[in-house]
Amino acid sequence: MTQATTQTETKAEGFEPRIVAFVCNWCTYAGADLAGTSRLQYAPHVRIVKLPCTGRIDPLFILKAYEGGADAVLVSGCHPGDCHYTSGNYHARRRWTIFRRLLSLAGVEEGRLFFSWVSAAEGQKFADLINDVTAQVKAAGPFKHNPARRQAW
Amino acid sequence: MVANINEIQSAAAALLNEGKVKLVLGYRVRGNDRVPAFVTQADQVGCLAYDSACTQNLAAYLRKGEVRSRMPLAVVARPEVMRSLMLLTAESQIAEGQVTVLAVDEQGFHGVLDLAGTAKLLNEQYARIAPDSSLMEQLAKIEAMTPQERSAFWSEQFEPCTRCYACRAACPGCFCERCIVEMNTPQWISTAAESHGNFAWHMIRAFHQAGRCVECGACQDACPQGIPLMLLNHFIAREVEREFDARNGYDPQAEPVIGSWKQDDKQEYIR
Amino acid sequence: MKTLEATKLADLAAALTAAGYRVIAPCQRGDQVHLECYQAGKTLRADVIPVNSAKDALFPRSEVIGRYRFEGNEFETVPVAPQAGKTVLLAVRPCDAAALAPLDAVFNWDYKDEFYNAHRDATTVVALACTAADDQCFCTSVGGSPDSTANADAVLRPADGGKRFILESLTDKGQAIAAAGQAVLTEGQAQADPPAQVAPAFDSAAVTAWAKDGFDSPLWKELSLACMGCGACAYTCPTCHCFDIQDEATRREGVRLRNWDACGFGLFTKHAGGHNPRHDQASRWRQRVMHKFAYFPERFEMLACTGCGRCGRLCGNGMSIREVCSQIEQAAQAGVK
Amino acid sequence: MARIGVFICHCGENIGRTVDCAAVAQESAKLPGVVVSLDYKYMCSDPGQQMIKNAIAEQKLTGVVVAACSPRMHETTFRRAAAEAGLNPYLLEMANLREHCSWVHEDRPIATGKAVDLVRVMVEKVKRNRALYPIQVNVEPTAMVVGGGIAGIQAALDIAAGGKKVILVEKSPSIGGHMARLSETFPTLDCSQCILTPRMVEAASHPNITLMTYSEVEAVDGFIGNFEVTIRKKARYVDPAKCTGCGSCYTKCPQKKIPSEFDALLGKRSAIYTPFPQAVPNKPVIDAEHCTMLTKGKCGVCKKICPRDAINYEDKDELVKVKVGAIVLATGFELWDHSKYGEYGGGRLVDVIDGFQFERLASASGPTAGEIRRPSDGQVPHTVVFIQCCGSRDEKQGMAYCSKICCMYTAKHAMLYRHKVHDGRAVVFYMDIRAAGKGYDEFTRRAIESDGAEYVRGRVSRIYRRADGKLIVRGADTLAGRPVSIEADLVVLADAVVPRKGGEKLAQMCGVGYDTNGFYSEAHPKLRPVETAAAGVFLAGACQAPKDIPDTVAQASACAAKVLGLFAAPKLEREPIVARVNQNLCVHCRACINTCPYGATQDREIKDRQGNVVKVVAEVNEGLCQGCGTCVAICRSNAIDLDGFTDEQIFAEIATLE
């Protein structure tokens, strides 16, 4: 109990989560650009890996990010119907639907994997999303039970 | 042994005698084991056996060059193996004319079929194969655990994995020329038989079964270390059916489940 | 005579653990028995042949053999010493103990393997004489026996109809075990149970002789038809010792790993340019048999097979080296090349 | 060995204010493989670019990272600079320090730390970039224009004038679109048909233009320069080659009471008909839904009467495939359905009409021959209430946006009414008057000041019909601050401009995006207003957003300029971001072939020297591939990779974030 309390305290104070985001070039990356041009301030913990389309996102990317110790992974692309490549996001969605369930079964807890649609026009949504994800991960603390994490060699 | 084993043997002999196939892939008895039999001469059919202990999925041999070179061939196939043949047809690994089916189940032999006939039989007789109830119970238990407990559970299960890939070798669906785990530029999955590599391997192996696994159980049977792979396979098959209303290995023309889409696929988890 | 009640095998393991040993013992895992590190609460099973061999303790499936660090464009290596703690292989079968001879030989051949030897030196072998065998056992066909004490520092012999074990110490290391386990051992008399009957399966000399000229035999294709090319046999084999060197690194540091590898894999001999001298499963199975029954005897005057039968017992595709060797012997007798 | 140059831009104060650029340059210099790391006030300026070019030459750089603004802004600029210095442009990547860092974070140390991360990720990526070379594709120098309104006609005429072939596809029997239905046009009040019909005729007779009326686009395959379009030519039941347009058939057709779409349902037409007298082509079609010969097999009058035997009741829809190099979408708009407004009668009050209905009433060729007579009883209305913003600027029930043209046409309607009914009273309810445009404000002022339209600022809350037939319009005059109630004979609603129903389908066929309202999305709201996300597909007119005629014509001409630019060279250079199959690894499971939205992954037979098929694999047609990478992620053995976003590059990026 004492230990648990100490952990809560440390995570409240000094925990700076590492969040890896996989985003598509045409919608979410552009939405992030718009957040920038609109000077919307948001939490600085997310690092974006840009792909042409969410369809390009292999589940291996997500595993790799966890393996490297990401506290959370965020995946974001064009809204259904808006895919620059017409259907990449639909393909991606099917993959995610199964893969997230599999990860959940394997012990990746709720709040470590986020999915969203952010269009090029949704700068505010992007900023809100980043803030919300960051706040959730901060509240949850470091991803201690990450089953994919590389153990120290 | 099934009662009408003689009928399997004589059907196999007839196919070989008539030159319709060059090889019959079946099972034989070796002590307490059931092992594959590769029968090329009609006078060898006496070794062919079938009972419920014949769990190996012989459809896996259809990727092996030494076996493919003996096409057209016949396969002794229980319903799950027939489903594998449907998957292999849908994924353009085999075609009508290359494979003849000697259909069996626990009751016995049900005749010689081509792939189209096999599809018909499957959909008429075996449209619903009830999953193992103990599997469902175990899954329910795991799903009731906290994430931490699940994480610990799987790390305990994957721990003895030596990465011998017997699971992959036994699976008819694992027909890649080179498995993703063997790709090394870049090496997504560590080949060291340690926690993270084992986790990634088992996650990706299971995921690559999405929309494809026919739940024959061959991978788990083949695993020397007793890893409960069917828990993952059944889970994925259940989710695929629940989310996309798809059941694997019934339609030789099926579009891949992962690789097709519907506009109204559920997405309540995407904000 | 030191004896141990059959029910107290786990107590012995606990005592040895308390004495600072890493105890590798046959532990219940699900419905299988694995040779793995004993921990309090685990059930030990001396009545079942474990699915895996003991070699993991001496030649781990993955071992760090090198380290390095990055700093900008700078690179430095970090010396790595073998992590070899005091280990006891408790109640391993004579066929597992027998496997130490070929392993010792190959790891001290043209190069003395620092890592293997460190593990080996720190290891004490407490063999368990077999009083039962199954239809895959064939130690007697490859020069072993169910009660062999070869390479063992001590031996546990089932006695009085399996009620207890007799512990015989054969070396100083074995004495140390007896000393460390004193609290759970009893001084007394017991009648050793008769060893298992392992019927000979084939004549290994005939296999070796046939293999000398058998490289190009068409028989390999037929013998290996069922093999699907996994590593289950090699990884459960007590003598198979092939490995692969892999580097894994982050941007800050990296390790060089020695991971098990197996000749059954198609990629095992695949060249970077795409050519594969062992282009089919037949040539890979030939290698497996030849290595154990021809090349190894040629180099070390011993077979690299101890007849444990694991490969046949565990193969998901029905391959068995025991059966293959019998078929080779029959072919040899029939004069088939 | 990689030799990477890193160039940090201050973007004036834009980056420099929150990111310590010098510190980022210093940190970047320590990264493995980085041989030069510099910061500068404006990297995109000439001296900035020169700095990069010099470093490429002097340091023999193998890769460059420019850490500046978004790559969407200046990637092309810097890649061109790299190319000029002899470095393959695809060996340059940008780290987005402005939009993704300095503009969104205020804390200087934090922003600086993140900036270092962003640079490091790109350094690791660029080390693994390969030189790529533009893909050349043939261009079929024929354009297809979808929609035969003024936008489509203008685009087609301009492209044709440029010497290139055009196929103009129109779904109704005649080109002309909405403009043909208007009475007069603002702000000059010249007769709409008088200015439009010559254009229609010109389009029909131009040797470079093929008209395909009564036709719809069924499928679009292919890609820029090489579209293959399937067009459904609907059955006309009249052979246009034989028909002279004499009109005997529709004069004699017994089915005469079909509401005319052209007349906004106020007039009637026959079952065999041309929509309006000046239709182009002036050849009738049979409306299969209403023709008794086609529905019941009884009648056959038109066939008997036709002197040229042009009637063919057996006519069938025909699918025509055409190859075109570019597509102009000019599908126009329709009016929002005001029946959603229960307070305005919910569409049940016949004397509450929309703008098009008023246009037809005012048109000399309309059902009332230009006299303003209300639909219910044909009486001349003495009080007409015009309500602007009906469905526009209404997030709750209607559309959130301003429909742009309603202020102007309502002013025009009020004027036309006052010109025709001199003693009539025209009352206009408005929220604001938006009359930006040449001569527009003067026009609305004229309506108010010279033509006596009464403008009431405020919303109408309710319209109902009194027993005597009067429409009672209740609302508020927000300037006077009092409720108003007007007894009207006719109410004209300025319904919101909305895109054509079903336009999404065409957009999806073409790979064009559309917004939540259904308007087609341009590639960039400011700088690429006529292009779309789908290369080779352009937008003209109100399908993109509400527009008046001059704006529509301007955009249509802009489309023509784009199309002619595309057709100027026989080959087109495309971004080399395409997928590639490693044929040694491919096992031909066909997952990628099923997956590709463009049909770019195809079967490929590998043959030995004797011509025997050794194996079949997947292959990517780089002309068709758009580089989305969906096939790459679907491939279980990663036998496909995507140039520019290879597994190796992405792996390195993720690994760098550890």
C-alpha cells in the first residue's frame, strides 16, 4: 500500500510520458499543421511518425513502439470517406479492430492505445486529442506492465 | 480406427490406379502416434489409417516443394483440413484439379470430392463446428483478468517458447516464402527466444491468422513446449466473426477479411 | 547409503537453492514436464521424461556475448563476462548427461568457448537412472544405457519400487550436493530398482557406414517427406548446438546475441545472394542425420545422438530420427544406396 | 557512410522565439552520421538555400534534413535546391519545427528538446532514403467534363479552344444547367438565356467537343493522364442521328401533364420532351417512367407521327468506355429542401416557393410567360415576401455556411417583381446583406432605393395560411425592435445552395474528397483551389462551394488552364512514391491485389527461358500506384515495400524515439 502511494506521487510529479503517434500525411498531419498555424497550444509529449496513409500502418509499428517503451501509441488518419487514397483508412480500421482486441487480451491495458480520425480542417480536434491523450497517460502513469517491452539485456 | 477404413484405402488405391493422383497424403499408425503417410503405389494403401487421433493438418504439406511436385494429389481431410483447402484456394495457393479430397470425420469416410464438392459438403454438413468449450472457458477467465494479470499470464505462457516455429511449420496458412520473423532489413521481431521477441512473434503470428485460421489445432499440437496457441487463434476467429461476420475457410472465393472492408465496419473505439 | 524419499525431491531442490545453486529440475508446467529453474511451489516430476533437454543451462537459447555503446559518432565495446552462477542439473536423465560429452567436445574443439565452459564449470550433474522407457527411447542403440552414470557428478537411483532414491556421489561436485542436501537426505539402506529395458532400435555402426557413401542417396527425399522444416527437433535435442549471431541495438547501446539455430530451417544455409546449397528439406534432413552419425564420429569419435527420443516424441509432423535410422539400417542391409 | 547535413531554420522569430535553434544545431551535430549542422534566420531565402547547396557540394552530403516549417509548405523548395546542388531531391527530408513545435509549445526548453527529437527522427530516416526518380506516364490529351451547366460548358469551350479534345457529360437531356432556367442575371439584369444559349450552341458545334447528354459517369478507373471512364448513355428512345428536332412528337404526345423539372415543377411537359425550347441538343427523349408505350405497351403515337422513324422503343442504356487524361467535375448544386422548416409551412404551402420557381415565373419562357402569378390560383400577388438565409447559416436545422448568392438574387427577384407588378409590395427579410462583388452593393442599393423593395432586418418565425388564402408572415424587425406581421400573397424562400444529391459517389469514384456538407474538396483552400487530392481531377463551379456565375466561369477557365497545362507535354512526371514487390518473397496470396484501391497491384507471371510459367507473383503498376502503402501493411511477409516510406525508414524512426 505504501509503495503504491509512493508510485502515485512520483507519477503525478515527474512523469513525462512518451507517446508515439502514427498519422497519415493528408489528414491528421495536416490537421496538426493547422493546429500550428492556429497557434493552438498542446502538450509536448507526442512524437509523430508520418505515413502517407493509415493504410500503411503495419501492426508491427505499434508493437515496435511498445517494445521501445512507449507509454502509449496514438494512431490517427482521415475520417471514413475522406481517405486521400479512397479506402486506406477502411483497411486500417479493420486491422486495428482486431489488433487492438488482441493486444488487450495480451495485457495492453486500456488507455495505452488510441485511435482517432482527425481531418486537415480539425486543428482544434488535434490539439484537444493530444492534450486528452497526454492527460490520460499521465494520470495512468508509466506503462509498467507493458508486455511488449524489451527487457534490459 | 473408423469403421470404414477399408473404403478410404480402396478409394486411394482407385485414384492411384486410375492415374488421377500421383500421391495420397494420409495417416498411418506408428506405435501410439499417428503420423503422415505418403502413398504413391496402390499396393501401399494398406497402411492408411484414420481416427480422431489424426490431428495433424495435412494441408500444410501443400506448400512443400517435394509434395507439390507430385500434384495432382489426394488428401485425407477432416472438416478443418477441408477448410484449410478452401483458404488455400481463396489465397490462390491451390486450384481445382490439383487436389482431390478424401473426406473423413470421426464417423468415417464420406467420399472422394473435388474442391467445389468439398466446399458444398463443408457448407452443408459442417457449417458450424462448435469450438472446444474448455477453450471458451479459459478465454473467459483470461478476459476477466486485469490487464496486469493478462500480461503476466501470457509472459508465463510464452516464456518456454524456443522459437522453433513448429507452430508455423504445422499450419497450412503459414505458407509465406519467408516469414516476417525472418525478415532482417529491418528486423521487426527479435529472433532471440526472450520476452519481447516471443511476445512480438506470438502477437504477429496470431494476427496473421485473422480471417484465416480454421482452428484445426495443429499448431498447438506441434508445439513442443505446450504453449496454448489455440487460445489466441480462437480469440481472433471469434473476434473476426463478431466484428465482420466472417467465418474462415468456407468460401473458396472469399475475399481476405483483413484486406477488404465495409463502410459500416464498427469503429466505436475511434474518436 | 544416502537416500531421499521420493516425495522429497522438491525439498532437495529447495535445499540446493538455499545453498546458492540455480537448480534445473523436471518441473510440472501445465500438463507437461519441463526442465526449468526450480522455484518454491513448483512440483517436481521424476517419472516423466521432460519435453526439453538440459542444454539450455549450458548453452542458453539466447545469450549476450558482446555489448557496445554509442555516443554520437563514437562507439565503444563493453566487455561481457559469462553470467554463470553455480548450477545443478537435478534429476536429469542419463541421455541428457551423456549429451555433455559431444557438447564439451564441440565447444572445446578448435576454439575454447568461454561462455559454454563457464557454464559447464559451474554446473553439477545429478543424473536420474531410468526405470521406465517409452517407444521413442533408444539410448541403447547409440552407446548409452538407462542407468549410465557417464558425465554425472552424482546419480539418483529409484529404489524400493520408486518410494525413494539412492543418491550416489561420483565426484567432488557430487559430494558437495550431498552435503548441501544433507538435511533432506537420510542415511539408510534401500534396494535399487532394476533399470528400464530399452530394446535396441538399430545398429548405429551400420548407419554410420551407410552414411559414408550415402550423401547422394535418393533415399533422403523419401525419408524426409514428412518434415516441414521447423526447429522443434533441434531445439529439444540435448546435443544440437548450432547458433546464430544477432545484434540488437537501440540508438544508445547494443548487444551481440548468440541464439539457437537449426539446420532444419530453410534459411539456415541460405546465402545472401539467394543461393541455398541445401535447397530442399531432404538435404536438411540428411545434414541432421549425417552430422550426428557421420561427421561427428569422424571428428570426435563419438555420436552426437544420445537416444533420448525427444525429436520423435515431439515432432508435430511425425518425423523420428529413431525411425529414420532404422530405415537406413534396413536400406543398408538390403544394399540400397 | 552517411554524411548528413542538418539545417535549422529560425523562420525569423517563428521558430526562433520558442526553439533555441543554435542549441538544436549543436545537438544535431552530435548525431551519428551528421557532418554539418547549421542554423540560419530564413532557410527558404536565397542565401539559406545557397547555404544548403554549398554544404552539399563541399561536404559531399548523402542526405539533408531541413528543420523548418511543415514539409507541406517548403519541401518542394528545398528538394529543388538539393537537386540543383546535384543531390537527388528524395535524399532530403524536413523536420517540422514550426507547425508541430514552436507554434504549439511555449516553454522554450521543452520546445527545444522536442525539436532535437524531431531532427533526430528525420536524420535516422534520411540515412535510409534512396535516390528516387520521377515516374513518367503517358498523358491521353482528352478531357472529360462532368456537368453541362455554365461551369462545364465554359471549361469545355476553353479546353477545346486550346486545341484539346473534350467529352462533356451531362445527365439531363440538355446542357445549360441552372443558368438556362434563370430569367435575368445580377447585377446587370441581362437575360440569362440570351448570354448562355450561344455558348451552348458553340459547345455543341465545336469540333473538339463531344457532347454526351442524358449520360452519367458509371465508373472511373486509372489515374492522371490515363483515366478509363465508363459512361452510361441512358436510353433516349429517340435516335438522335435521325431526329431533326421538328417537335411533332411532343406536340402530339397524349401525356402532357407531367411536372416539368426545368420549370421547377410549375409548368408541365409531355412524356416525350425536350426540357426547354432552346435545348442543346434539340432532340427529345422519352421519359420512360411516364410513357404509356414503355410502361403499358399502349400508345405509340410518337412513333407513328415521326417523319424520320427516329423513335425506338427498344432502346437500351449503353455503357461507353472512354480514355481521358483529365477530369473536370462541374456537377453544380441544387437547393436545400425547405420542407425541413415546419415553421415555414414544411413545404405544404404551395404559395411558398423557392428561388428557382420564382425565376421560372419571372422568365419570359416560363410557365406564365414571364408574368408573376402565384401557383395556387394564378393570381398576380400584390405582396411578396422574400426570405433570405432559408437553411443557410443555420447549424441546427440547415447548413452552417452562407450560400453566398442569395442576397444578390433576392435583390434581383425583388426588383424583377417590382418591374412587373408596379403597385406590388416586395418585402425582404434578411440577416445581413452580403453584397461583395463588382457592382453588387450598388445593385442591392438600387433594389432598395430605386425599386422600392422594403428590407426588414430580422428573421421570420412563422408562415401560415389564413382561411382567405393570405399567407401571414410573422417575424421580428430587429432594427426597429418590434414584431412584424405581413399579409402576403406569395413567399419566396432563398433556400441554401447545397451540392447535388449523390455527388459523394462520383467523388469516391474519382478519389476526390468532400466536406461534411458534400461539397468537393479542393487540394488547398487558397493555393490550389481548382485541383483536388486526386491528381488530374479538377473542380469547377458550385460543386466545390456556392458560387455565382462570374466566379463559376472564372473557376471553369482556371480548370481549363490546368488541364491544358497537363496536356502540354506528352508525358507527365509523377512522384516516385510507389510500392514495389520483392518477387523472390511474394507467394501470391493476392491480399495486396484485393486491397489496392487503384488496381495497381496485379498478377505477374514469371517465366523461364522456354516461356513456361515458373510462378505467379504480384506486381505493382507504377503508373497506377498512388503510394498509399496499404498493400505494404497487408502483406504478411512484407514482400512489398513503399519507396519513400520503407519499412527500414519507419523502423529507424520508431527506434529513434526510444
